[in-house]
Amino acid sequence: MKSLAEHEGTMTNGGIDVANSNGNESNLPGATDVDVVVVGAGFAGLYLLHRLRGLGMSAQCFETAAGVGGTWYWNRYPGARCDVESIDYSYSFDAELDEEWRWSERYATQPEILSYLEHVAGRFDLLQDIRFSTRVEAATWDDEQSLWRLRTDVGEDVACRHYVMATGCLSQPKTSEIEGHGRFGGEIYFTSRWPHEGVDFSGKRVGVIGTGSSAIQSIPVIAKQSKELTVFQRTPNFSIPARNGPDTAEKRAAADRDRAAYREQARRSRAGVPVEVAESGAMMVSEEERNERFEKAWSVGGLFATIGAFNDMLVNLTSNETLAEFIRDKIRGIVKDPVTAEALCPTNHPFGTKRPCLDDNYYDTYNQPHVKLVDLLKDPIQTITETGIDTAAVSHTFFTIVFATGFDAMTGAIVSVDITGRKGLRLADKWAEGPKTYLGLTTVGFPNFFAITGPGSPSVLSNMAVSIEQHVDWVCDLLGDLCKRGVDTIEPTEMAEAGWVQHVNDYADITLYPRANSWYMGANVPGKARVFLPYVGGVGNYRAICEEVVEKDYLGFTLDGEGQRQCNDGIIRRLQPDVAIMLGVMASMDLPPLESLSVGEARAFIAETQKQRAPGPDVGEIVDGQFPGATRDLDYRLYRPASPGPHPIVAYFHGGGWVLGGAASDDPLCRDLCVQSDAIIISMDYRHAPEERFPAAPDDGYAAVQWIADRAESLGGVPGQLAVTGWSAGANVAAVVCQTSRDSQGPAIAGQVLLTPVTDATKALSSKAENAEGYVLTSTLMDWFWDHYADPIDRANPKASPLRAADLSELPPALVVTCEFDPLRDEGAAYADALTAAGVDVEHLSARGQIHTSIPAVDMLRSGAYARQAMATALKQFFATSVSV
Ligand code: N01
């Protein structure tokens, strides 16, 4: 029996032993052998060599395998083919190559893709720069000479200025953690290291471990040959029919019509494939329409048709579940044995959060009498034995075992080389808690080091061919530019890297991806840090970010050389991703600024946009009514929890700059607060300006809490358990109400939650200038609100600007929420500080990357969920410590 390492060893013969011979001398200062070393001769390495030659830089590529191809060299298992259509999964950098190569199938086989890459290597004369059957074992940064020193497994030392890992995301096989894996006496194969001569399964009893893409592609083919096939499944995976066949005429015509435009569309797309983007979420259409779209996607086949049937598959669990159940029904319809069918139905992760597979008759394979499925969740593997596999219940004997157990994804191949950067820092140590990169390309402490499709880039969530070309182009353009400028080293800054890691995590956190134990999360490798590895922001968006970094003169990088040093420090993306998307959509709609409208038009506009908003969660009951305001009856809307009462009561004051809105205008936020705090929320209206100016609003606010306190029991509340909350101008009203109640010996208020409050009209705090434009609430809009609401002379009155109160002591405990990109940010922060200084119990939550309007956007902006939760938690705490009467 051969170990995985031995399998690798058998394939490292026959390399073409040609040293770097492209004729380009190193043209950088320092004692380098070559300008650039490239590790890996797959899609990325080949294109790198071509580009570097074009730049006139000397390059040497090292490749462990005996030939080009990377993943397509190693993964020769039966049934291996790509699962992005070949017309898209190919190079676009050369129009003639693009034109001359024709794929024979929609999804080309591994041999065809390998021959394509061999053709490219020959066509562009790249073989001369590749050292095959040679593994780079270690790379160490020499700080004095500003170069990398590499050592290969054949004992060669190479010095280079720049070091590029083009080692692929899924190339380092996962070592088997199954007990006894070395004991098996029969044939053993790994899909990731398949023998070149192929494997004959005829008449054999075969066991396959794993049900990921490699297994799902190979199982139907192995089943055709073998006498008996047993599949060991730990996690059922979603698989979609590939519907492979000849290249589709429609797709070919679309590409041929204008090849350059077609490729450009792919580059600017979400996943690197030019497909139409659905405009609606799955829950926005009827069940009938939803199923129709799923049926259509199922009949067309392919990943993108399915995942793209609606626009919210990977962010909305309810929508995702409709697709998941659709696929489960398909499985139940195909697989005749109901127990096997049920075992094949994925239930522990949303669709797409583990890489979905494309198959060719996978599920139907289980209808063959000689194919069995072992559900390891019910009957786990105990050990591999000399003769087979023992599960808890059965001893299985096999002639052959196939491991289709996957890879140490995204980081495994990179850290398998012992890479040491500045001051002896080992990359493996730096990344022990998860990879840290800037743009997925570079990492602090490792100058002149680049990882093509590295962790933190779209890579595995995209058409790899497009992402590889983009990375190679970006790196090569950069190297060319550095060379012209006489820059010796480039390295990202701590701030830029930390900002990018944060952005990558922020993006992942608004999706469903972190819910699965997937290799995207590093969860398939025991002991590996559980971190979301790729960047989920999309190929087009990511490309724009990389371009912006360069346009901003290498924002986030330190450039050093020939006596000059440049550090243009900064963070490329600071807004929460969903907030940025929302702002982008709004910008594309070219909406008029509110302050350019009359008050009537502005109110009509807000009412119209509110109709299109998704509702918040269901509550037990909603009651509309009226209460006596300070001078006349006003509306309220009461939200009652579904749990048995009585409940504490929260008086809520809506936002809208004292001019816009009403009792029902913050409906989603009120529902959310009601559900999460388990309290009655009563949204109390107040008179609006300009018809009724200052102090109408706070007078009505105070009348509202008095009215609630007087009849708490009849409203279903707990007497004495009353808190106030509000957003923006409503938070201003809530803050003033607390002061008035204290000063007038009014109702006891258990606590105040102030979301982005207006607290002081008189000070020009820096957030107002910093965030004057571009974040919905502009400083001119704020001025418009003030002009309608209060005369300049009144604005310093504490009933308009509560921060100006002479005494802030003895006020109810508070949670103040401020948002980073809000003109009002510093007003809220100043109020929190002043309350604290006055001895009030205050928590100040500063919401990173949020804008003035984003926290109330329940169901639209998931990134604000934690702030909404904090508001509900604060309310609960107020009530837990307050005394009911
Ligand atoms: O690997 P995988 P893969 N005991 O990690 C199971 C790309 N790709 O090689 O899910 C029992 O997906 C493991 O179970 P679990 C594609 O991106 C593309 O198939 O961890 N079982 C899982 O079922 C793909 O996603 C193409 O519970 C064990 C399986 O082994 C990626 O490569 C083709 C186990 C591993 O599945 C990786 O795919 C092939 C254990 N100890 C691959 N350890 C195309 O382009 C692991 N498993 C078509």
C-alpha cells in the first residue's frame, strides 16, 4: 500500500530540467538570481510567467509535479471535470488563444483541461522557465539585502527579489485523521493524487470515503466498473445536475458576438461568470413562481442558474430553505430506497454554505443494487483495518479504498512551504489563528511576497480563471510600476491589513456561510482555526477595490527604495458591506436630496419608500389608537409580544427630524425591539414641524409617558416598568422627556435607549464635517430639519439640545448608540460622556461602519443586528433592575 506521500513521489519523475532561460537578466539591484520566483505551474503560474516575460523581468517557476496543470495535473480521478462552464473557465488574456481554442463539452473533462494548459504552455513558450519535479521547501526574507532566499528539495538555493505563491487554493490534500489509515493491505487511492495510468475497478469491492465534489463526480463512474461500491458519507451535500453535453450554441453565440465584451462582463460580475442577476428575493414571489424558477434552474443545470434564481439565497435563511427543500424533494424523487434518500438529504447546513456539487447521475447511482450508502452520522467509522473499514455496526471488507476527503484549503499549500519573513516571523505562526492578509494578496512582515488567489480574496467563491487573471495582472502591473519608480520593497501596513481582515469578516457575517462546518471555514481540518477564508464581496467589487488601492497611490502599502520611502496608510473599506451596497443602490437611483423638496413632497417620498420596506418580525399583537398629546389627540401604535403578559412598557419616539414620520413609520424597528426585549413597545407620535415647532415635540413626548404611566395596567403593562427609547430626533425627544420627568417629579423611567440622538444644535462637532455628505443624513439635511423645527435662539434650550442642560445627574440609566459615519455621531458620544460625568449609569455603543439610518433597517441590513440586540438587552436590564410598583 502506498501512502499519500509515496503517491506524490511516484509522480515526480520525468520533469523537464531546464533552468530559467528566458533571456531576461535580473534588472533589479541586489544579488538576485532572478527577479521573481513563482511557485506552481497551474493556471496562475503559467499566466504569471507570460506576463513577467512581457515586463522584461526574469522569472523562475518551480513545480512539484512533472508537468504543468496544477490541480488539473493531480486530480485525474474518474469523472473529473470542471463545474464552471469551460467557455468561462479559460484564459481571456489573449484574444487569439481565446478564439482558436474550442471546447468539446459544456464542462470539459480533466484530460481536456490539462491539454489546454499544455497547449498554453507550449504556445507561449513557457516550459523553459519551469523547473518541474522540484519543490520549494523554504523561503526566508533577507532584510539586509531586501531579497528572498529559497531552498528547494533538490538542495538548490535561489535568491529573488519577489516571491509569488501560485499554489492554488485546493492543492494541499488533507491528511487522513481516520484511525488505522496506514493499516489497509489493499489498494488505496486519493482523488487528489490519482495515478496517471488510471485504476481498474472491474470486479472489485470498493469503498469511497467522502461525498464532496470529487466523490460525487467519481462515484457514478466507479459504480459502473466495480462489483460492489460502498460510499461512506459524513455530511450529505447538495448536488445539482450538470446537464453536461456539447457546448451550448446559445452560450457560444453570446460569447462569440463580442468576445471582449463578454469577458469584460465576467470580470465585473459577482462570481466571474456573465449571468443575469435576479432582482428579487425568494420570499418576494409566490410559492408557485418560486418553484417554477427552481424547476427551470434544475432543468438548465449548473451552479449559477440555481444559486442565482433569486438574489438572497446566501443571506436569507428562509429563502435558502425553500431551495434546500426543493433539492431534498428532488433527491427523494430520484432515490428509490426512502432510507437512503433521507440519508442523502442535507439538513445541517444552508444550501451553498458548503460548496455545492455538480453531478452526472449521482443520486440515481444509489438505485443500483451493488451501490450502498453508509450514513456515518448514524454508524461512524471506528477504524480502517487490514481488510477494510470498521464502522460501529459493521466490518466492511474492500479490495480498494478511495479517499475523497478533501484539502487543507486556501492556506495549506502556502504554509506547507516554510516561509519566514522579517525578524524571523514564520508565516505558519502568523496565520495560526487564521490567515491575515491585505486584499488576499500580501501580508505584513513578508515584503515582496504575493499569494495568487490567497485567503481573503474571492478565489474559491468565483470562477478561478477570472480571479487568477485579475490577481496576476494586478501583481504584474504593480511590479512593473515599482520597477519604474525604483522601489525595492513593498509591504502592507498593519492598519490596512487589520482593516481588510475586518472587512472580509464583516462580509462573511452578513451571509449564511459561517453557519456551516465547511472547508471555507477551515472546519474540515482538525485543529485549524475556524475563520471564513475567502472574500465573499464578489469579483467585480473586489476588482474595483484593488484598482482603487492603486489609484490612491498604493493605499495601505509601504514602498521603499533608493533612499525614498512612501507610506500611504489607510483602510480601503470601512463601511459595513451591506450599508455600502445600500448606498450604492441609492446612488444609482439618483434620488433628489430631501432638503431640495417641499415638506409635503418629502413626506410623500418617505411614505412611498416605507411601503417598499420589508416588515420586521411578527409580534403577538399590534393595536393602533390615540392618546391625548399636550394640546390635541395624537396617534400611537402598540406592539405586544406573543408571550403571556403583563410586560414592561417602552415608549418609542420615531425618527424624522421632527418633520417627517409618524407612529407607524419605524414599524420594523419597533417589531424587532418588541420581539427581542419581550416588552410592549408603544410608538407615540408627536406634533411635527414646521406646522408646530419647538417645543411641541418634547411636550407631546412628556404627555405620552404620563399617559402610559397612568394606565400601564390597562395597556397590559407592569406598573412602574416604563422605559423610553427613540431614534434620531425621536431619541432627542426621549432624552428630553427623561429630563422633564426628573424635573417635574413625573413618571419613574427605568432607562433610556438613545439611538443616534440629536443632542446639541449649538456645537459644530467634527463628525458633522467628516460625514457631511454621502451617508443619507447629510449635514445640510440636518440644517433643514433644524430650520423647520426651532428658531436659532431656541436651539440652545435644553428641551431642544439636551446636552446643554445644566444638570444631567439623577437621570435614568442609558444606552447611547452612535454610528461611525453619522454627522450626529459626536453629539451622541458627547451626551454619553456628559451623562457618565454626571454619575449616570451609561453604556455607549459605537457602531463601526454604520450610518445614521442603518440600525433601524431591520431585515435589510444584517450588520446592524447586534446593535438592535444591544438595545433590546439594555431594555431588559433596565427592567430587571427597576422596581415595579
Ligand atoms: O473535498 P471536500 P473534495 N471521515 O472537502 C469527507 C473543488 N473541486 O475534494 O463534509 C469521513 O469537498 C467530508 O465530509 P464532511 C470544489 O471547490 C471542484 O470533494 O467534512 N468523511 C466530505 O464529504 C470542492 O468543494 C471540482 O463531513 C470525511 C469529503 O470527505 C473542493 O474542490 C471537483 C473525513 C471531502 O469533500 C474540494 O472537493 C472536485 C473523515 N475523516 C473538487 N474527512 C470541480 O470543478 C473528510 N471527509 C468539479
